[in-house]
Amino acid sequence: MSMEIRLPDFNALMALHQQDPAAFEEFRRHLLRDALDGAPPVHHAALEQLLARIEAARDNAATPMEAVLAASRMMQDSMGELLTTWEQARHAVAGLQAATILQRLRQ
């Protein structure tokens, strides 16, 4: 089980990034690893894949802003897929409910 890490305030993180970018990067990766390790084991493989996609996007970005925009697009795409799946499930359940009601009325 992972220990909860207290995140330093913004100014401390900014100072670390400016004074020692390598230490900042190590801290960032440690936080990500800790979050992944703290997730339910059933989600680890999917989270590992997601983390790899995010890191690849960061590596390919020309600027930090480009990296943020890439991550934001990934989140929007994921939310869109989640919404689509939710709507499909909702319609399926509604269909099952209607079929059950009709079957009971026919009896």
C-alpha cells in the first residue's frame, strides 16, 4: 500500500522546477507511480497504458503548453468515450426494463 504524499505548495514546486529540474521530474514521476500503485490492482494495466500515452505525448511536445493541450485532448476524448458508453448502457437498461414490463403485462 502506498503512503499518501503531501504535495508542496505551488511556489515550492515552482522553485524546485527552476532550481533543480531533474529533482522536480523525479518527484513528478514518483507522484504518478504512487497514484498508480494506490489504485485497485484491476486497473493497473489500463493505468500503465494511459501513463505511457501521456508520457509519450509529453516527450513529443515542443513546449510545456503543447504537452498540457495534448493531455487535455486525451481527457476530453476519454470523457467522450465514457459518455458514449454510459448512453449505450442507459439505453440498454431502458430496453430491458420496457421488455420486462411488456412481458409482465402479457401474463
